[in-house]
Amino acid sequence: MNSALAGIGLQLAALAVFVVMDTTVKLMTAHFAVPQLMWARFVFSFVIVAIALRVVTGSLPWRSRAPWLQTLRSLLLCGCNLLFSTALAHIPLADATAVGFASPVLTVALAALLLQEKVGWRRWLGVGIGICGVVAVLRPPFLLGGEAPHWATVLPLGTALLFAFYQILTRRLATVDDPRTTILHTSFAASLVISLAQPFVWVWPSGSAWGALVLLGVLGGVGHGLLVLAYARAPASLLAPMSYTQLIWATLASLLIFADVPDVPTLVGMGVIAVGGVLVALPTRQKPAPGVSS
């Protein structure tokens, strides 16, 4: 029980760190192009993770049995961050976070289609409910005569789809590589690719801005590190529903820092997405073996 509680605490801390990182990105989009912010997020995160692994384990477990899958996984995460950060430059943090949380329900659907995982009726129900929640947040014009949403509202939906593929690859690589190898590769390919864009977008930062850029990498590295520690101490079935507390932190950040007040459809959509995600995350009850009492 103490280990599970520690896992929950680490998970909640990681989610809070991610909201701080997203808030920092949104603040800095007024001064820097999104690709430059993502360069800082991935490069400094890679450096921090490499140093931490070297200090803690005494080695860098770099060699992968599936390097191309590791590269694709890293590039998918890069795409996720680029789409989400671009959205943050145009729409409230809470709205972007809500639509982005369609990822767990999309992951279940893709796992059934691509990995042939068995998905029961309850999880398919959760997928359907989660999609309804996304529609409520997006508010397409044909829905009850609603106004067309800002074009950037669609970007977190792309984030959710790419992140679903990212999670599928993470599951696949868990059967192939050491987890430390996957952690080390997470930011590597993304760092290389996003560096190619810097000559076209680079703005030389001031001293304080350098500190904020380094902070993005620190927050990214710390957040993912906390998640790894959390899942080492508590089962995924317990931690996954806790992810939706990030919606609370994102809404508070929108209110307190950006004075963005979510409207009723957005709040309803958040709740519906969370319900669908929890249905997806709850473990499937196993039937007892014959002759074994429950």
C-alpha cells in the first residue's frame, strides 16, 4: 500500500510538472518560435537524462535492438509537442489539454487494430464516450448551431493521435529494449531533427531567457523521470485514471495565469473525456479459474 501511495504521489507530481512546462511554453510563444522552444525542450532534456543515467547507473545503455522504432517513437513525440505547443500559442491551455486527452481512448482503439489486443465492451464504450467529449470541446458548427472553433483547436487532436501511436510503439519496445534505453532514446532523434529548423527561426535569447529554455528541458526530463518512478511503484491500472487530474491543473493555470475561463461546453467536454478515459483505464475483471472460489 505504501508503495502504491508513493506511485500515486509521483504520478500527481509528474502531471503538475507537465502543466508547468506547458504553461512556460505558452508564455514563451510570445517571444520565440515554437520550433526553438521545442529544440530547448528536447536537447536539454536529452542532456539531463543522459547525465542522470550515467550518474545513477554508471553507464549509458544506448544500444537498441530496434533503432528504427526508437527513432520513429522519438519523432512521434516531437510531432506531438510541435502540434500541442503551436496550439498553445492560439487557444487556452485548458482547451488544448482537454482535446489532447483523447489520446488514451485512441490508444485503446489502435491497440485493438494494430496489436490485436482484446478490448471488451466497457473499453469500447469508454472510447465512444471519450470521442463524444472531444466533439463537445471542439463544437463543430453543425452541432446545435455552434460557431466554428479556432483552427488551432484541431491541433491537440493531432497530438492525441500521434501520441496514441507513440504509446503503441512504447508498448512494442518494452518487449525489445531495456527501459533505460528507451528513456535515453526518447529525445535523441527529436533533438537532431528539430535542430535542422533552428537557422530559420533562431532568436538569440537573453540571459534570463536562456534560463527559461533550460527550464523546459529540466521540466520535461523531470516529468518523464517521475512517471517512470511512479510506474515502478504502482500498477498502470491504478495510475492511469489519475492522469485526468492534469485537466484540473491546466484549468487552474488557465484561470490564474492567463485569465482564460473555460465555457460550459468545454467543461462538459472535459468531464465526458475523463469519464471515457477512466472506463478505458479500469482493469478488466478476470474470470476465476474453475474450482477456485472468489
